[in-house]
Amino acid sequence: MAGETTGRAAVVPFRQFVLKVHSRCNLACTYCYIYAGPDRSWRTRPPAAPAATVRQTARRIAEHARTHRLRAVRIDLHGGEPLLTGPGPLLAQAAAIRAALPAGCAADFGVQTNGTLLTPEILDTLGAAGFRLGLSLDGGTPALNHRRLDHAGRPSWPAVSRAARLLRDRPGVFAGILCTIDVTADPAEVYGSLRALDPPMLDFLLPHANWSSPPPAAAGRTPYGDWLCAVFDLWWDGGPGPRVRVFTEILGLLLGRPGSSEAVGLSPVVAVIVDTDGAIEQVDSLKSAYEGAAATGLDVFHHTFDQALAHPGMAARRTGRDGLGDRCRTCALVEVCGGGNYAHRYRADGSGFTNPSVYCADLERLIRHIAARLKTAITPNWRHPHMT
């Protein structure tokens, strides 16, 4: 049973399966770590996942759910751009997984899209099949999305703005917005413009970087922390609005709740990737470190997900505090920070991922700021709207 111990460490099974349904993208975002980063493995993979790979992946997920008696799994259909397949293969993949899962195990399906190919018909079809759609966006104006271009250099905003309007009108299908931080953009403008799109959730992502490939230079000692603090104050003081994942995760951790994010906290990794050729991989963010960083050498045709759990790379990210370097283990903020995103710790000097995050100072700035705001606000019987 999941979480049982039998004279050894508790087994924490995978509960989130990120399935690559298309390995290409119709955009060429200037900051993309997949297509403009050091890992070029996407070039050798089939553009779309073949039907046989879909069926075998469904069997492996069902096998894992049965072994660990899981009551629910999360399935994210990803890319590249998953809508390049059209809705048919997405529906087929969901049907194969639902048919294979054991009785008593439910599946929640999501699609993460750049929105450029979303139409009312596709939205209706996927919504009727129980999918929720997340939108990748840098802000709610054309200027804020200047980095999100197609391969001919044309802006994606006209198509994406239509997608945002479609999703806003379908709140039951709209999962939220992922926004990679551009520290040169005004945080108030970014947050305000995204909030105006009425997403149920916002997730602000630090650009994938590491000690050997640092983030874009910016003014100040903690430019990303300062940026996020500015957004936090707008969110905290602005009344009911979207859930901002990085903020609610940090607040929960400060209050002693377990985390569920790879960005902060010490919770074990529960996500695994299956690429279009059936390769089982670690999270995509590792591809920002070096060629092959996310590879395991395993695939769904010859290996189980339990074998993937035992892979050294996967195991390293389930050891909590023990998996961190000395500086992080002795830090007063370790239970909240957790060393930051695993990929952001890499240094190509032989130390690998045993370093603090390249955003260490920024994370400390944000966590201490949120802790101070929380301490000031808490009174007996206190309940903030964002914490309900």
C-alpha cells in the first residue's frame, strides 16, 4: 500500500503522469529551455506519440495504480504543444487510461497549452470529456508577451488573447495560467493584467537557470525575490482573487502544512514524464542543466514505474533534507525553501545538484517577506481570504 513501511523507507508512488503527446511546438519563445536549451533529445523523438505507445503507457499507469492502491492519478497531456495533434489523440489517450485503470482509481486530465490553436469547438470537445486546460502566458497584454513568438517571428498574442477569452467564459474548464517571470517587466502590470483574465490559479515560475548557466542579469541583489514580493503584496492586499501557487505553497509551509510543489518545500517528487517514444524521464526542468540530465534509460515497453522510482535521479529527489547540501541542511528556512527547484541547484564543477538554488537569495527574500506579512496579520480567529 502507498506509504507503507516494511523494514525500509516508505514508498512514495508517482501520482502525476506527464505524457508528451507532441514533441514539437508551433512557437519559438526566446526563453524556452526545451528547444533553445542544452538538451536536444527532442530532435530524435517522433513528433506525436504512436497509438502503441499510448496503450502501453496506459497499462503501466494502471499497473502502478494497482500496485500502490491509488485512488486517484493526475494525467497531464503536454508537449511541445499538445493541441498540434488536434483533440482526437487527446481523447484517445484519456479513453485508454480510463479503460485500463483499476476500479476505484479516478483520473483527472489536464492539458497545458500555449493557446494559439484553441478554438471554441476544441474547448467544447475537451471540456465535455472532463479535461481542464492550463494556459502559458507572460502577461495579459501584447507587450508583455513579446518573447512568445512563432517560428516566423510573429507575435502569438492575437491567437492567445482569443484563447484567454474562451477560457474565461468556461471557468469549469480553465485550470489557470503559468507565467515565467520576466524580471524587467513591471510586476504590477503583469499581475494586474493576468488577474483581469479571471484565472482560478496563477503560477509564477522562475526562469530555469543554474550556477553554470545563471539567470538573466538584473539590478539588485535579489531581483526575482523583489519582483515576487511586489506581486505578493498586491495579491495579499487586493482581496479575493486567483490562487497564486507559489504564495499559497509558502504560506502553507510556514503554517506547518505539507507542500505539493517542486519549487519549494521538502515533499518527495510524485511526477514522472513519458515522452512520445515511451521513454520514462525525470521532470523537464532538468533539461535546462545539460544534455541527458532528465534521462533514466527506462521506457514503458521494458520497465515499470516502480523501476523508475528506484532510479538514482528519482530517489535523490525523495530524500528530503538528507538530499540537500550542507549549507541547505543547516539553513533556518530549509523546511519552507527545501533548497528550491532541483534543476536550479546544478553546477558543472562536479558538485552537480548538491548546491543551494541559484535563486537562494531571492527565495530567502520572498519567504522572509511572506513570513513577516503573515506574522503581522495573524490574530486569534484570523482567516485571510486567500487561505480559505
